[in-house]
Amino acid sequence: MRFLLLALALILSCASPPKEDRRNWKVYYDLGQAAYLAKNYSEAIANFHKAIRLNPDRPEVWNALGLAYMQVGEYEKARESFLRALSVDPHFTEAKMNLGVLYAKLGNYELALKFLKESAQDELFEKKHVAYLHLANVYKQLGDLENYVKSLQKAVAYNPNFVDAQLQLAQAYEELGRYEKAKEVYESLIAQGYKTNFVLYKLAEVNYKLGRYEEAKRIIRQLLQSERLTEEQRKQVKQLLSKILIEQQRKLVLLSPPKEERKEERKERKKVRERYFAVQVGAFSSKKRAESLAERLRKMGFEDVVVLQADGMYKVLYGKFKSRQEALRKRNELFLRTGYYGFVVEMR
């Protein structure tokens, strides 16, 4: 009888389905990410939970689950998910940053600042520029324009190709009446290939505010020739052109001697001649760290390396090139020889 019971138990154990392999968590995680990108949040949440059931020790899954819950307004579940990610790995800074974003959404700006500052100050975090952008938005909500601008400047310093931060920074400069700085940012965006109708219009507008009417009109002509301009945009551009023409006529009658205009044009041409391109290899809050990187590069044979302080950061810059193409070529050479990947920036 005992033999029959043992045999029956063996047969039943063989017939029952095997437990799912713990390593399959990655399959469900990837499925969840795909569903999240497609904005199918219920499917994303279900797959993230399946991944967690197989392997609850993966902080990236808890973090992804928190983001999905945040999208559907399940803020308490999102908070618990981010905290669980940090309990699994206290150094998983992305979850800390997302927790700060969540607290900002809930209006708890004190905790939002705490977690976002910690994220931005983590030297190992590869998304420091994103953390600084979120930090800037909290300062804006608090009405702290000084720290709003400083945080945007740091976001751009850490990633000069970060378009969202550049657009916000340019518009912040405009709000503060710093039109020359706004103009520099819009020109940088265009040089990077972000030549949208909106950026061109804003560049024309700041030139108008700076009194550079001919430059503004040149950009407006370019805009009016664009087939992608909507009727509403075309109307807005024409209104700006009307303002410029009226202002030019007024100044012609009242203020502007031709000699002064020629002097201003010479200044503008001189500024254009003084522009050059460089490769930004790094940006640090510490001068010592920046100097250390610069010295390493010099020892590798790159003599034309300088440390430049700007916007509260210490930037390590290589080269002084006449064109963006030359700078890009030198950036690639730098990467192949040293492993350091830089950004091409336009300098004055």
C-alpha cells in the first residue's frame, strides 16, 4: 500500500506544471516596458507585477511599476513602488528622482526638493541633467526664479544637447529681460539641428526686442517661405513683422542716425567672427575634479584643453575649431583615443 501511495505521488508531481524560471522576470519586464511606451498602463502594470513575482529583488522593475502607477493617478501605490525600489537598492537614484517628481505633483515641495537635490548631486547618476530639470520646475512652482534659472543652466551644462532644458532656459531668460542670453540659446538649438518654426520665431522675436530689426526680418522671410507654417503661425509671424516695420519707421524719424546703425552692424559682424566650436568633455561642480580631468587629457597628448567656469559649473573644453564639422571630427578622435565622449558646443 505504501508503495502504491509513493508511486501515485510521483506520478502527480511529474504531471503538475513546473514552476516558472526566476530568470524569466526580464521577459515580463520588457513586455511591461513595451506596453508602457504604448500607453497601455493596465497591461504594463500586470507585466511588472509578474516580473516582481518571479524576482522581487530588481529595483528597475519596482521603479517602472511606480511610473506606471503615477500615470494612472495611483499616487500612493506609486510612492510605495519607488520606496520599495530604494529598499532593494538604496543607490538606485532614478527611483529617488521619480519619488521627487511624485512629491512635486502632490504639492509636497519640501520632500520634492529633498529627493531631487539628492538625485542631482549623485556623481554616478547618468541622468543628472533630467534631475536638474525637474528641480528647476519645482523652484518655478515656488516662485524662486533665481534657482529656477540656475537649475536649468546646470541641466544644460551637464547635457548641452538637452532640448527641453534649453527651451525652458531661453524662455526664462526672456521673462527676465535677458534677451542676449535667450538669443544665444536659440542659436545653439538651431546649430544642433533643432530648427523648428517655433525656435525660429522666438529667435526673430528676441532680435526684435534687442533692436536688431534686419536680422529679425531675415528670419521672418525664412519662416514665411516655409510650407509647414500653419495659418495661425503665419498670422503671428506677420504681426511680428508689422511691429518691426512700425518700430523701424519710428526710429528712423526720431532716433537712429545712420552712423550709429553702421557701428552696431560692425559690432555684430565682429561677434560672428569671434565665434568658435569646442568639445565639452565634462562639467563639474568642483574645480578640482575639472582640473583633474583636464590634466589627464593633457597627459594623453591633448594640449588644447582648458577649464572654463560658466553658469556655476567648471567645464572641461577641448579645442578651438572654426566649424562644427571639424569639432565633430575631433570629438570622434578624442573618443577613440581616450574613451571620453564629449559634446560639441558653440563658444564666443
